[in-house]
Amino acid sequence: MALKIENLKYLNNFFFYSLLYAYKTYRWLRYERLSDKAYLEMMFPKAQEYALNLDNPRSLNEKIQWLKINDRRAINTLLADKYEVRNYIKAHFGEDYLIPLELMSTNPKDIQPNNIPDYPVIVKCNHDSGHYQIIRDKSKIDWKKLQIDLKWWMSFNYYYLDREWQYKNMKPTIIVEKLLFDKNGKIPNDYKIHCINGKVDFVYVSVDREGKNKRNIYDRNWNPLPFVFAGKDKIKKGYIRGEEIQPPLSFDKMVEFSEKIAALYDYVRVDFYDVDGKLYFGEVTHHHGGGFDQIRPIEWDYKIGEKIVLNKRV
């Protein structure tokens, strides 16, 4: 029902802005008028199934919440911005590690056939998470619908969703990047390098991203770890771990680059892609899952959390 109501935004500007106003008003009344602390203390138990203790955080997810409130440096906004971070990576590691950028714009109407190359690309926003459009064949895209989607995505401040401060003052921007493929014609695995106290602690790998999107987790020596890390609903439906895989050819370089960025942080996640040994930077994520994804068995949430020494790099 909610999905059908949201589809009204495609009819015309009147429905678009009416729906946008109604949704933003509901969000403000229900959530956004709350302080960050009050909001997190309300939402955390619903997601994690245990109470949030910000005075003495112990688990990884509790410490992520603590960092959201206490670490609000300008560098966080720079690194979280999927467009601006490209300049940081170019300056510190080299342009060769960047996914080719085809277009940058703040106007959704610029996303139209004449501005998009004939090879596959991905369209997304710099300030958002989870929304994107893969374009393989331009003739199969509803361009008007895509422009409206982009206009919708750009209308929201992602900060208010999970209270991640780094998104609050970010200027919404559309980016179009070349879509990466490996030698088998598949989108490469997504290697999410979780760093604690400036060092790589574990690697969360998204495998078969266009299929079942299996999730494997390894320590820094590539030994499989016996826990899952996902949203509550996904875990209840049956979290999928794939067959064990070998570390990517560029893994040593991933570790090296991750730890250079992680030197700034008590906890951070740095993402990479490996295309047949060629390394590409993905993004920097300060708060995996907003601190709302569950780690199960739950003792691993505390086992990982106890490693983090807070307030050393804030």
C-alpha cells in the first residue's frame, strides 16, 4: 500500500510535492523533532533488541551510536561524500584507484540519454545510501521516472534517517560512474574493510551482488568468522553466507589503504572493489548500518566492541 502511494509522485508536480510535504511532515512529527540522543535511544532497542547505553557503551553497535554523537569533524563529511571523497583519494592514493566518473550534476534533468555513455553505468547520489539505478541499455530506461526518482532522493537529508551527522550539511549531487565488470562479466565483489583503532579487524564481503547477494565475513588473515552482520529482518528471513572465497588479488593494498584512512578513526569502514587484480576505491562509511544492523550471535557484538578504544581520535 505504501509503495502504491509513493508512486503518486510520478503523476505530476502537484502529487510529487504534496507527497513530499506529507512525508516530511510525518517524519518531523514522529522522529525529526527529537534530539539525536532521544532518537537513538528510541530506535536502537527496536533494531538491536537490547537497550542503548551511551554512558558506558560496550558493544560495537553501541559504540557506533556514541561516535555518531561525539565525532563530528569536518573530515567526516568530506570522506562520506561520494563525490568530494574522490579528490581526497586522488590526492592521497592516486587517480588510478577511482572508478571512472562519467557525469556530475545537481540537476536531475541532466540525466538523459544524450549525457549518458553507451556502455553500462550506475547513477546515484553523493549523500544517499541504498538508492541507485544501473543502466545497461539506454533504450530500456524510463528517463522521466529516473529523473523524478533522483529529484525525490535529492529532497531528503540523509542525516535524519540514522542521525549520522556527516550527511547533515552535504550538498546533494548526482554522480554517474562507469559500471565495473570482472572477466566473467559480473559486477565484482564489494569488500567492506572494518577498521578498529586504526587497524583492519574484519572484512565483510558482498558476494554475487546481482544474485543472492551472499555475505561472508573474514578476519584480517582471511579466516572465516562465525557471525552475521545484517538488519534484523534479513537475519530472521535467513541470512545467506556463500561458499568460502579466496582473498582478492589486491587485498594487501586494500589493507594498506584502509589503515591510512583508519588512522583518523576509532572505528571506520572502507570499501573497495577488485576487478581481476585491479583495485578500485568504493566509499568510506563511518557507521555501518547506522549502528542498527544486528551482529549475531550477540556475543560477537560485544567481543568486537570491547576492542574499540573511544575518544582517542575524536
